[in-house]
Amino acid sequence: MKLILIDGGPASGKNTLGELLVKKLSGLRRKAVLVDLDTYVERYNPKWVWINDEQKEHDQLNARVDFSRDMSRYLNEGIDVVAIGERLLTSEDMKNLTSKVTADCMVYLYHLNVPFTLREKRLHARGPHSLIDLENDQRDRDVIKEWPGYVYANTHSPEDDAENMFSLIQQDKGLIESLKKSEQERVMPRLIK
């Protein structure tokens, strides 16, 4: 099974690309599903506004547990998973996520690299959103010198980007880990500069 993780800041195209990849995988007569961490957080707090940091941390932790559980369940049922919403900026972020996956699978990681001005334009087209701080997210991303996985410039049409990423998956570019939970055998992530 394939676990395809897509990391990117707000307005980088994760949802659109994820949905198109699920369609492409399904076109190969494979079962595939898109899981989005944000939808799991919304189950606990649909408005994304917390009364205190303790409640926010509690809800987000529960959402991550549910997110990991469902990814594992789908993979164990023979369904490929395209997962978005989790920030995966470092190898440590990857280890934290994959340690919770209880299925044998190949893990692919793609970082969407989108110019800040294009992200601003995309976010503006969506309408105002007070919870998104593009500048802060961009600062966090700008300090990363080595990315685990494959960095992809998601700047073309959605269909072209999905076709390009689908081709990368078929060539095993972006493959960073093979999880063999039954044997407790792991291949450590590779860093891409």
C-alpha cells in the first residue's frame, strides 16, 4: 500500500492536488482515499477558536490520534492513502507521524513549494480567513535547509501538477520510508537538500 503525504502551507494547493491524485490512483483500479487533518480537528472544534491553549492542544492531539488511526485502517484494508494537513517540515515530524501508522506501506512525502505571492493570490481568491498567517508560515518554511522527501513546485495547472506528481510516485521519487510494522523493520528517511 502507498501512504502519500503532502505537506504545504496554506494556499499551496494540497486539497486540490490530493483530490486529483486520488482520482488518478482510482483510475488504476486501486482504491484510494484523501484524509485531511483539518477535517479531524473540525470534528472537535468546527470554528477553530479555543478558549485556552490547553483545550486547543487536547483537541488537536485527539484529532491527530483519529487521523493516524484512520490512515492505518485504510492502509490495512488495502486502500492507498493521500494525507494532507500535517506539517512535515523535518525528519522528526515524519517520525512522529509514521510511528503512529500501524500498517505495512510505502511512505512518500512531497513538499509543495509555491512562491509566496502566488499563495497570497490563491488565498485572496478564497476570501478572508483570519486564522491563516501566511507570513509566519513562510518564515517557518524559509529556514528549512534540508527537507525530508521531495520538493515539488506546485505552480502549474492543477491537472498538470497532479499528472507530474503521479509520475513521480510511479518512479518512486519521494519514497522516503518503507514501514514494515509486522517485522518492526524500518528504512530511515532520506534527506533531500
